[in-house]
Amino acid sequence: MTKDNKHKKSIEEKEGIPQIGITNNSLISEIQKKRKSHPEVQNLIDGIFKGDITSLSRSITLVESTHKNHLKKANAIIKACLPKANNSIRIGITGVPGVGKSTFIEVFGKYLTSLGKKVAVLAVDPSSSLTKGSILGDKTRMEALVKDKNAFIRPSASGESLGGVARKTRETIILCEAAGFDTIIIETVGVGQSEIAVSSMVDFFLLLKLAGAGDELQGIKRGIIEMADAIVINKADGDNIKRAKLAKVEFDRALHLYPEKESSWQPKVLTCSALHHEGIEDIWDIISEYKNLTVTNNHWTSKRNHQNKYWLIQTIENQLKENFFNSDKIKKELKLQIKLIEEQKTTPFAAAEHLLSL
């Protein structure tokens, strides 16, 4: 057999058998055109209100886009969704890498859907500081929850956003609420110095910890505990049960040293094993108890109003930053200033002052 014969296509005309046209070029072209085009804003809004996941996903993509042409559409969708928003409980979940956030969220999410809840998980993946890329593997890690018709998982890249929260997570919450999701879970990249970004958009802040990891005092020092409404010692199973119980006692003592929260809520410490589905129900009971208390004493509404003010300032800052760096004049001058810095003819501070004066 010659080299040319080896590379013949598998679908070819055989002797005595007429070849049938297996493609319709005009049809393929039409399908490709439809895929590339963006649906009308009103169609997306109607789809969201009907709980259509495709419309929700495409709308979130528009919201996350930094393209100027998408901003107007995204704002129109958000504005239309606002009247149907604010009807969920928003739960922020954070913890050090390896604490078992994805496993916990999957088991917790499945428990909530078994209660008849509609759960949206906004999982934030860390972006590489070098390539700016993200794996976005949460749908792979939460395989059972992905298949649940009452759950929606949206992984997003953290980018350069504060506290590991995707830049547009706040707007995404509104869209998910408008689509009928009554429980929003926000998973963050991990514990850091800027977890205020998480607490600024959730009603309940849950901190996952590991027993015997040596970070008990570190957690206290970082001040993360100050923001936590509950601390859950995960992986309390097998040989780790004793250590988990000891860690629970240590955190209980630490929490009583902190001043009372504005909400009048005393943060709780629990143990659980997401792997063995143990302690999950207790965690939901605590969250429900927190909601009942804060709704009664009006802290729930007060906190949301405060968050809206914070979001306003953050949005203005983000827009100013985008407008600044997207300016053609700034782009040109920025290259010049960088060159001057490299040639030791100016300092970064003087260059920044010059650029801002433009």
C-alpha cells in the first residue's frame, strides 16, 4: 500500500456505491452564524425569569465580559433582574487550600436540594499571576451536584480581584436570584488578608478549618475569625476526630474573646465530615437560626443596605480604573513612562503622578 493510500479519508466513494452528500454547507454556515451572534437582551431576560440555565449562563458571560459593547447589554439585564433579586440567602465559604471546600459544598448543596432548595454555587478559581489563566475545574470536582436539576455551578476566574472573589460576582448573584435560586453559595480561592470582599456580599460567612494543621493561632492572628459567623472543623473523621474536638474547644474559647457583633449573633463552632456526610444538617440549622435572629432584629436588612453602598463605591473604582487604562492617550503615555523608568530617567511614583495628571 502506498503512502497516499494510507492517508485516504475513511469516507470515500466506493465502486458500485454512489456517494451521498453528508454535509449541508449552507446549514452549517447558518448554525455557526447563530452560535457567534449574541441573543437579544430581552430574550435573555425572559429566559432568566423562566429559570433557563442557558440564558442565565450567557447573561453571566456578558456581565463578566470586559468588552465595551457588552457593558450596555449587561447593565440592561442586571437592571431588569433587580426587582426579582434579594430573595435568597447568600452564604460565603472560605478556608485554606486543601480544607475540602469543594467536597463540603457538593455535600452541603445536595443536602439543600433534598430540602427543595434551588442552589447556585459561584465558585471562584485562582488565576495564574503569570498566564492569567484558570483551570475552572469545580464542575469536575462537584460531579454529583452538577447533575442535580436544582443546582447551578458557575466557576469564574478570580483575576486580580480583591479577596479572590470574581470581579462580577456581585452582579452574578442578582441574576441567579432572578432565575429562582434561593440559596447562593460563594466559594472563595482561600484565606487571605482581604476576605472583607467576601463578607461584603454575603449574609452568612462560613470559615472551614482543619484540625491539627497548626493554623489555629494563625487564623486568629489574621482576623478572619472576626468576620466568621460560624467555624466548621472539616474532616472530623477516622483518626482525626479527637483532634477535631480539641480544635473546636480552642476556637470556642477564642470566639468568646471577641466583642459582640452588631448582629447580636454569637458565632458557633461545629465539626463535620463532608466525606461521610456527617454534621451537614447541624450547619444548616445554625444558618437558619442566624437568619431568624437577624431578620427579627433588622440586622439582615441593615447589612444588605450597607453592602449596597460598598458595592456602589467598588463599582465606581472599577469603572474609573477601566476607563483610565482603556484610554488611547494613557496607553501611549504609559509605554513612554515605562521606558523612562527602565532607563532610570524617572521613578514609578513620578510616572504615576504624571499619568494621573493627564
